[in-house]
Amino acid sequence: MSSARIQGWCPGALRPMLAEDGWVVRIRPPLGRLTPAQARGLAALASSHAQDTVEITSRANLQLRGITDVDYPVLLSGLQALGLVDTDVRAESRRNLLLAPFWQAGDGTTEVASALALALNAPQAPDLPAKFGFALDFGDTPVLRTNSADIRMERCDAGFLVYADGSAIGARAHRDDVVAVAMALAQWFIEAGGLATPRKRMASLVASQPLPRRFTTTPVPAAAQHQPPLGRVPQGYLAALEFGQLPATTLAALAELAHLRLTPWRSVLLEGMEAIPALPDLITRADDPRLRIHACTGAPGCGQAAGATRPLARALAASLPVGQTLHVSGCTKGCAHPAAALTVVATANAYHLIHHGSAAAPPDGVGLTPAELATQIQQRLHATPL
């Protein structure tokens, strides 16, 4: 299987990335939240200056595609007017903060996030890789442990626990020093050679280097794997989206209802809502087959994709049993679902099947047509208990 090119950075609003279908702009809303005015304005911008669908990424960011050279300056100006763009590229690239969407006023999430964003943009802050991220998971039970992050911050008794991704131990912190503790761990990443590790991520460094003593004092408590809910939650109403795609018309409709929080599960939380109107693009039932599939943009939108992904994923979804996840990737990068799963990878003329692994894992079936894929997947599911 050919190797895909790993980009060393992610697109932003100030630093877009060129794809086969035009410029890609990624937006990092402050605190992972859109006000009604921001959501309304973003929907209008997407309709006028990009493909009329806003994508929610696995880091709870927003992405616009298909932007032309002519439309980009107008789009950027509009995003700036909405308060959705950082002051400069440095601030934008460093503000990789993932907030648990179930935060409540007073739990420290928004205060710590704001302070951490300022610390990351300070002149003395370590020069971290563009994909290096922080997870702020301050609920009674952590919900972000399977989501991508390099430094994790969680509730611990009356304070917080700060630990490196890939480690089972960490350091206790209080509200007044939790940001400083997190920044110290980020500084250690640089000083210990993190930039020389594969993909420049914390887990690779932790696997080869001992942590400083201060980060080996407190075990990370065990927690059950979080299953993202749908429907009514204490903070409002949660609705999912197929492939994280939010049509501009649907976004505009949601803007009239409530503030929106973005989630890393490609869903939106409408603050304070007990119910929402029936909209065709929203998934509100846990047994919806579309929740069982993950698929990247694929060809022709992505230049690295060897084939189409989403039409195939839709075709295979209905035959998947509840609890089974299928990942269809256009290349071996596996952007839509980095974790191990039943995985299909597009090649130039066919598809490979991986029974349980990431898109980069050795395939168990090679050179398969869509029909052969469907047959082999069914054989696999019937042969192996879930």
C-alpha cells in the first residue's frame, strides 16, 4: 500500500490549504462555540464564498472548502468581522484547544481555556508543532480520552490533573496554576526532543523518554470509554451530522434556536434546548446507520485520495449492525478516524480491507471491488462476534 503524504500543519483561516476543489479554510471558534449571530453569518459566508456546507472536524473545528482565489479575501474579511479569526498566524496555529462540550459555568473550562490561549501566544511560549493540542476535560467523568490531544487536563478531586497523552500518571494542579503546569509539560516536550519524534506528538515521546518527576506523582483514574449521547443532555440538545457535514441552510436554521457548541464527535449541542425541529440533515436517533460510518472527503476533493469514499460508506452503512464502526479512507493517513476499526482504504483501482486497524495497517484483503467488499465485510461480521 502506497504511503500518503503527512502534512506538517493544518489549514487555518489565515493560512488556508489548497486542495483539488479549491482552498480549504479551517476555523477555530473561541471556546468551541458559536453565537447565533456568528452561526448566521458563517452560513451566509459559506453560501456565497465556498461550498455551501460547513464541516465539523474531529477536533471540533469548522472547515470550509471549495474557496476560489477571488472569494478568499472576502471570506476572510467576513470571518474577521464575526470574531472567528485570530490576530495572526502564530496565535491561530497554537490555539489547538479541545473543550469537552458539556462544560458548565463555574467548572473552570472557559476560564482555563482563555488563560491557556493567552499563554500559548506569549513570546516566551514553546514553539510547539502545529498539530500539538490540549484537551480540557473538566466534567465529573472524562469524555475526551479517545480524542486527539497531546496534553490532557481533567478534574481531580477539588483540583485538576495534568498529564501527557500516552501516560498513565500525571501532576496535580489547582485553578491558579493549572495553565502553568500544562505549559511546563509542553516545554518539556520541546526540551526532551519531541520535535524529532514521529509526527511530532506527545505519545511518541512518552514511549521513549521518562517524564519529569513532577508528572509521575498521581495515577490517571480509570474511566469507561465515553459513548457520545444524542438528544437531551443537561446542557441542551445534541444532534449529530453525517460525516460532520452541516449544510449552510441547516446552520442558518440552527442559528435561530440557540448558541451552538461544537463537539469532536461531529455533532452540535444547542444550548438550553429541550427539543429541536425536525431537520433532514440532523441525526437524533442512536440507531441511525449513519452513526456507524466514518469517511474523509475522498476523491475528487482531496488530492491525496486514491478513490471516492463517502458514496461507498453510505452504501455499506445499512448492512452494519449496531455497535459496529466502519471507516472508509481515501488514503493511508486515515484523517477521518485515526483509531483502529473495520477499515476500507481506497487504491487507484480498487479497495483494501483491514479487519481491525488504522488506515495505515497491513490489509487483510486487497484489490476488492465494492461488491466484494460488501461480501467480505458481511463474512467478517458473521465470523467474529462483536
